[in-house]
Amino acid sequence: MKSQAGRPTISDVAKAANTGKTSISRYLNGEQHLLSPALRERIEHSIRQLDYRPNQMARGLKRGRTRLIGLIIADITNPYSIEVLSGIEAACRDKGFTLLVCNTHNEVAQEEHYLNLLHSYPVEGIIVNAVGMREEGLSRLQQSTLPRVLVDRKIADFPCDMVGLDNQQATTLATQHLIDQGFNALLFLSEPLGKINTRRERLDTFNTLIARHPQIVAAQAECPLHDGQQLDNLLQNFYSENAGKRQAIMSVNGALTLQIARSLRRLNLQWGPDIGLLGFDELEWAELAGVGISTLKQPTWQIGYSALEQIVSRIEGTATTLCDRRFSAELMVRGSTTY
Amino acid sequence: MKSQAGRPTISDVAKAANTGKTSISRYLNGEQHLLSPALRERIEHSIRQLDYRPNQMARGLKRGRTRLIGLIIADITNPYSIEVLSGIEAACRDKGFTLLVCNTHNEVAQEEHYLNLLHSYPVEGIIVNAVGMREEGLSRLQQSTLPRVLVDRKIADFPCDMVGLDNQQATTLATQHLIDQGFNALLFLSEPLGKINTRRERLDTFNTLIARHPQIVAAQAECPLHDGQQLDNLLQNFYSENAGKRQAIMSVNGALTLQIARSLRRLNLQWGPDIGLLGFDELEWAELAGVGISTLKQPTWQIGYSALEQIVSRIEGTATTLCDRRFSAELMVRGSTTY
DNA sequence: CTGTTAGCGCCTTCAA
DNA sequence: TTGAAGGCGCTAACAG
């Protein structure tokens, strides 16, 4: 009578089918060819009757695998993250895993909190869109033998499978486009660089390229995402200082591009006619904003999908060497750089 | 030697601390006052030493609670969903739950798949942003005694806790605004209504209000989100048929508003000067598109947070009566309705 | 082909 | 204040 209250267990099914637990287990695990048709029938019937579904927890406990994957995502309100998530999610479905989603709001403390949480479930692998971890979280991640893969961003001095954008290719594509369009005063605008390799790689490539064109004025600035005032000042100054030149702004990511657009609005400057604008990350509204905003479109969904594939091949033990998979960006040319 | 390979277990800690498993368990479960300082010290040391973390699966198995919440979300690429997710996620963190995220891509089949999956883990509660379930999934959901709450959308004939928008208030706010602004030809545009109560409630309220204003021409149409051609035709026809009138479109949700904006672009019609536009759901880019697009802003994050609170009170057994919590929308007036 | 048994890691009586 | 033993639901030998 024990399991009368809760959900049916394998024992209940066994009892109902008038057999032992083993046969039920066999039935559930694809060893149906070992069962006599009669028994199989009885089992099927009982399972349906009781609406029985095996408890994954118990299964996981026994087999040592939970089919759970942890995803630590830096900022879930970022469209980039969502598409990555979406790709991962699709891959999970294809491969039979389930996703535990953890959003860190770009806070290191939460990153560590969730890392612990995921360890404790325990998940079979972790996908991390890192904010940047400090020693503690880092060493935790390092110690554990859990398969893991980094998405988009690396962690300094921490060798790990990695899937993300080919920042060099992307930045080159964008910068060359601006040069070709005759812009001769360029501002590379980023959120605070921190240790975030993505931002640094983009900036470095930008600088390297620009160095070959002495006639072009290049500037670089960092600005927190939500400091509108500072952004206004930055843009206003750049604009004034380079009056007479053909100016353009390059934005290091989609969230920043949005803020830049807002700022330009406040300053009464129009992208296109007054100043060029090109941002990393595609925006769904890019074509609707004024004359349109040129962007670098990442194959974000694929990056996510690919990340999960990589994790799985680690779990299966297929993967051997360190993986650093980089995808190419596509330039979406719109009015903001061709006016 | 058995657990040498894998992660440390409670037995390993017990051995290391030279005590029994029970004491470790007590230590972990806040019954530390029952332990002698000396023993407590040894335990603490061993735990840190081994980097031990209790296995939630085993815990769950034993205690019959997993602290897992399932979220079934209709379309994760929809900004609305994301904010809901974000709110739920924050609440989870506050309440000590972890979220299993399932994205159904608006497909009923996947909805059922995931419903099964979640049951099998088993989660302690399910939050559903339903696409619309058929008999099978519905009965599954009904049979189970699992706490559950619906977000945004109801399921027909299925009494269930519910958190969402006060559609009547929101629609009234919007419609009245259009009337006040002197629009006298209104088109209510929706994705196919299906059985989705949200869309129907909005349309019904719209119709009821409009009925009181015989001088206003009102039309209503349904259009699949990704049929640009049909949308173009719809809008073009409406525009031509009501030439001379002050026209406005009301869009039933944010995803559709985006498509409408694209369509108007293709038709060379400008929202604001040529035709009014007002959409449910706030859009981050609403102010940047032309003269701006007026929207109805939902307290989306709160809706999510509130949904999780509701689930938790069900789990705790606190909640008794059926809950139908409705939040009010806020009208964000922009150029598209005030030009 | 089928059933019995012994755990997976943990919590919880119960007894010391 | 501490420990031993049993069992949560399931799987995997090992017997028959």
C-alpha cells in the first residue's frame, strides 16, 4: 500500500502485471526482445493503466547519469543569449538531454552559486557563457572533471573547449567595409573591456587594421551600458572633434548598439546622414530604425547547437583534443553605413 | 575504494571525518546544534577537503522533493517569454528552486513531449505558457496532482491557477487612446485566434468598446506571423478602403507589431503620418523606429515572478482557492498614435 | 525467458 | 550526542 498516495513506481507496475521489477525494467530499457509476447502485453497494459513513468532521479542515481545539462548564461535578456539558448535547447532535444538554465545577470557571485548548484544535481556537462570568473569559481570549474564548454567568451588562462565567433574575421569584415565606404574617422565603442576576450579580440583586430591606414583617425572608448550621460558625452565629443570628416561608430555588441542609437537620437544626430554606425550582432529591428543599421550577423543558433554537440562528444568520450570552434559573421549592409 | 573514481559521497566524508553518515547528514541539514564542536569541526574540514557536495538526486529520491520546477514556454524567441522567464528565474533563486526550461516552438507535439519529460524527473511544479493542448496532453496535465500554473494564456475548459495580463483593462486603455486621438477607422490585427484566450479576450473587448462608437469603422483580421505577402495585402486593402479616414492598426502582440512595421515599410506607408499603430507588448526599439511606436507595456517580469510564487504556495500547500491574478498594462504613447 | 538480490547516495527512524 | 539499519525507485549482475 505504500505507493498508493504518490506516483506509481516500478513495483506497482510489477505487481499489476503480476511479475517482477526486473521485467519491467527490461521492458523500459529496450530489452523487449527478451520478453515473451504475453508478458510484454501485460506490462504494456499495466503501464498505460497506471500512467507510469520511470523516475529519472532514481534512474540517474543508479546509472550515474542524469541526462541533465547545465547552462550558465551571462545575461538572458540579451537577444544573443537567447538564440544561443535556443540552439542548445534544440540540440538537447535531438540528443535526449534536458537543460537546466541559470542566469547570472552578469554577476560573478551568481556564477559561482549556480556552478555549485549544477554540480550538485549533478549535471553531466556544463555550458558556460562566462561573465569572468575569479579564482574560486575558476578552480572549482577546473578541478571538476565535468565536461564543459565555453560559449562566446573565454576565461583567461583556462583551457577549455570553446565555441564562438571568429572575431578576427568579423572585425576585419566590418572595418574593411567602413574603410571602403570612405569613412575616415572611426570610433570603436565597447562596454568596459574587463577580461572579456571577445571585446579585446575585436578591439585588437580593429587596431591592427587601422594601423595600416594612417590617413584614418581612429579612437576607442569604453562605456557602461546604462550610463546614458557618459555615452552622450562620448559621442558628442567624438562628433565635434572630427567635424568635417566622414565619421563612423563601431559598436562591440548588440546591447550597446541599442544604447548608441538612443544616444544619437538624444543628440539629434542621425545615423546615415550624420554619422556611420555598424554593430556586432544582428538586431531584429535593424532595418526599421531610421535608414537602417548595418550589423554583423552571427550564426548564433548554430553556435549554441554546436556547443551542445561538443559537450555530448565529451560526455561520450569521443572528443579528445581541445576544441576551439569559430564561426564566421555575415555583414548586413544597411543605410547607416551607405548613406 | 568504490567511490574513488567518481565524486565523493556522504560515506567518503564520514570515513574521512572518522564518524558515521548520520552525523554528516545532520550537519548538512541544519541540525548542527546536535553535534559536538569537535565533530562539527572534523566534518567541516573533511567536506572542504573533499570538495563534497550532496547529490540532489539522491536527496530528492529520499525526501520525495527535487526542488525542480519545470517551465514550458511556447516560444522562447519572443521577448515576452524571456522576460517572464527572467522573472521566474529570479524567483527560483529567491525560493531555492531550479528551473528546467522547455521550449515548444509553438508546437503541440513538443508540448506533450516536454510535459512527459518534466513529469518523469520529477519536477515539483510546472509553469506553462501553453500553446494550446489537445485532449491527451490536457488530460495528462489534469490527472497529475502536480502543482501547476498557467502564464499569459489559459487552456480552454481547464481550471488552473493563472497569472497574466488584465486583457480587458489593457485593451480598453489602448482603444480609448485611439478614439481620443481621433482615429475613426480601426483595424484589429491578430495572429490566428485559435483557442488562445488572450487574443480572443483582446478582440472581444475591442469589439465591445467599438460597438459604442458607430461613427468609427472597425475591422478585424488574422494573419500568420510569417506570411508577409498576406500581411501586405491586408494592410494595403484596409488603407485603400478607408482613404480619407484617420486610420490606425492595433496589433495583438509584439511579434506581430514587428511584422506590421516591416510590412508598412514595404508598402511605403509611415506609421504616424500615414497610419496609426499601437501594439501590445513593449519593444525595446519602439522609440527608435521612425516617429516611435506606441505600445502597451506589460509588467512581464512581475508576471513571471508571481507565477513562481503561486507555484510555490501550491507546493507548500498554502494556496487553496483557484488563483487568477491579472496585472495591468501601461500605455506607452509615442509618435505612431499622436502624429 | 524470468525473478531475486544488492546496491546507487541520501535521510530518518530507532536505539544506544 | 552519536551510530546502525532500512528504504526511496531503479538497474544490473546472478541465478534459475
